[in-house]
Amino acid sequence: MSAIRRKFGEDYQVVNTNRGITFSAPTKRKRQRFVEKNGRCNVQHGNLGGETSRYISDLFTTLVDLKWRWNLLIFLLTYTVAWLIMASMWWIIAYIRGDLNHGHDESYTPCVANVYNFPSAFLFFIETEATIGYGYRYITEKCPEGIILFLFQSLLGSIVDAFLIGCMFIKMSQPKKRAETLMFSQDAVISQRDGKLCLMFRVGNLRNSHMVSAQIRCKLIKSRQTPEGEFLPLDQRELDVGFGTGADQLFLVSPLTICHEINPKSPFFDLSQRSLMSEQFEIVVILEGIVETTGMTCQARTSYTEDEVLWGHRFLPVMSLEEGFFRVDYSQFHNTFEVPTPPYSVKEQEEKCSLPSPAPVLSPTPFDGRSRRERIFSLDGAEDQGCRLPSKLQRMSSRNGKEALKMGGGQPAEKASSTGDLPLRVQRLGSLAGQGEAEDQLQLKCLNVATEPLTQSAGELEYRRLAPVHVPVPGPNLNPLPASGSRPEDNLPAKLRRMNADR
């Protein structure tokens, strides 16, 4: 026990799943099984009516399927009855011919020499049937009916021998006995393997002879009701144990753990630790293979009910490396230990992962007391610059500082503040210059409040962004910036300055 704890950790507890020790899970009432643990199908056929004649037509298979006690009884009765009947026929021939009265008369030629009564007739039949041939009793040429009976006895004896001896040979060499040396774990477990929830059980081969082309299949037997209202008491569904990947083809040299991945295609997709206590199902395991020594197909079966499925357990290792070989310790074959396993079903886990994460709560920006014009065109914060400016002004503001300085002075600034950079509504107003300056001034005055933040030139925006971080550079100043005391409106084109002067 200490070695196991050192290998697997202190949190793992070994659980012996033998039937003598009860598990801590809630006890359930033992219910009827469809397939017993030894593989026998718990099904009986009744009310066959006239169908019983089918068993007589297939008499050989019927005798092979019978239990050993009935086979031995039939074997003994068949030979005993056949011997008595044939001995009686030889005695009847001797009685009809009168050989019994001339048994010791040497001048009389009987049908069978030295047959005086029924025991002597019985001994003659046994000598003939078994070809012992003591030479004391024999058929004479004066008895044609004895010759015919001898031929009939030989043919009937050969048929009876072939039938009964063949039946006994097939019964003894039946592959069911080979299935007795194929072992299944007492319980199945549910735990995680490679990050996925899996249903697992263990199989082993007790003999050194291999099972050729061993293949394993699993069936889930569970009652269900169809959407049409039909009730299926023993519905069978296939459990995938590696059919697509070839994992169901076993190389059964050492004990193997068979794994069924629980995914959306699995019948256990919505099975959790809590729902396992209230479920009713049975897992039938079928292992098939060819016996290497005889070449006959062998099939071993077992089943697991819901109370034989342990949630959060794993099988103990049974393989160990010895000097020159691997050793299998079958004393730990049925033992399991607990491992951390989520109690939720795969369906619940996928639903939790698919839920969208909650959006972050945006805290309101505190009011800083600045004017609407300053809040909109402040370029000190990246949020105001990216969210409040028009798209074209944003592209213009991303240019390098040298180009912005050129745009800020004299004629280049006037070019940058052309009507193409203004909003569409202001452009339409600017296009009416030919209709009269008074009309333009009147419309601009009406829209003075709405268009005031939008009448800034690119030079003014760049000046506001670069003014706080301006570092004087020694040398001739090629692009002098406006004085700090001058107003930003002085950098506007002449036409816009005249329009703003008349407000």
C-alpha cells in the first residue's frame, strides 16, 4: 500500500472491488440482468407451439447445446438400449429356429454356434459390435436371416458411434471452455484520459496461447421511448470502443484497458455523477477471436450494470518488469483507485465553455469642466483623437511632425483648409459664394454654433497637438510657428476669417 501511495500520491485511495467488500456508493436493489457476469444470456423461450419440431430437425446441435448431465444420460441410454434390442433380435432368431433346445447337440447346426439363452445371445452381440472376436460364438452358413441381421447391426452401430462420439467430441472441444480463461474486470470506471471523459474496463488472457484476430464490441441495453410513443424495453445501441481508429482490434498478450470516449455521439453524453445514481442500463461486452491451438472461433461475454460503473476511478497497473520478462500480477486486476474527476457531464462542460464572457462595464468619463470645443478637438488624449475627429482629419493628423509644421504656416495652411476638408454641409455653403457674400454670411451665422467645431484647419489641429511638447531647436527656424499669444483664427484662410468677423 505504501508503494502505491508513493507512486500515485497521497490523494489516491485504493479501492478493492471484490464482491466481499462493499463500495461506499448508495446501495441499489439487485435487478434482473440481461447478460450474466459469466456471459450466459438470461433469456428463456416459451410458448413455442409447433416450433419445437425445429429442435428435432437439428438434433445434433440440440444435443451439443444440452448440458453435460443430459448428454451423458443420452449417451448411456442409447448404447444400452441398442445393445438390448440387438441381443433380443439374435435371441428371437435362435428361439424361432429351435437352436435353444439343441445347444449341446454336436450333430445339429444352429444359426449362431454356442448360443443357448439370452445372455449368450447378448455376449455374441457385444463381441460382434466391438469386434472382439473370441472365436467361441460365430454365425454359420445355414442361417441367412442371421447374415442379414449382422449387416444391419454393423450399419446401425457405425451410425450410432459416429453420432454420439462426434457429439461428445464437439462438446468437449467447444470454445466456450476457452472463454473461461478470458477475464473481465468486475467493474467499469469513468475518469479522464488525455483530457477527455472516458468509460473504461479491463480485459485479460490467462493463457500463454494467443487469441488470433481478437476484436471487442460493446452494446448499451437501455429502455427508451421513441418520439412516436413506442416503448422499447431492451433497446440496443453501439458503444464506440475504437472502431474508426482500429483500437477495437486487440493484441491480447497482456491485460488491456478498453476505452470508450464520451462525446456528443456517445449515449453517455449527458451522464453525470449525479444522474448515474438514478440511471438504469446495462453494458454488454463481447470479445471474439480465434483460438490459436484449435482454430475455432471463441466468444466471451460479460456485462456491467449502472451500479458496477465507478465514477472518478482508475485501474491499478498490473505490469512490472522482471529480469528478462514482463510479469502480470492478476491479484490487482480488479482493483481501482480514486482520481480527481469533474462530476459534470460532457454536455454540461461544453455548455459552460460555449457561454459568452460578460462584456466589461464602461465607467462614465468624469466631466472636466472644459468647453465643448476644447473637449472635441483636444488632441492630448488618444480616445478623443480617434473617436471625435472626422475620418479625413484623423488621417491628416497621423502625418509626421515636419509635414504638419509646413501645413501650419502661411499659404500651405490656407491650402490645407480648403472646402474639401470641411463637412459636406459647409462645402455646399461655400459653393454659393458666387451668389452673394451677404447670403453666405447669413447662412454661416445661422449655422455658427453647429459648425464651429468643424471649421478648424489641419494646421490648427497639428499646432494644438504639438504646442505642449515643442522643444526649441537651435539654428535657423525655417517654419516659424505662430506666437503663443496669437489667436488660432488668424491661421484660417482669408475668406473664412472675413466670414467669422461678421458673426
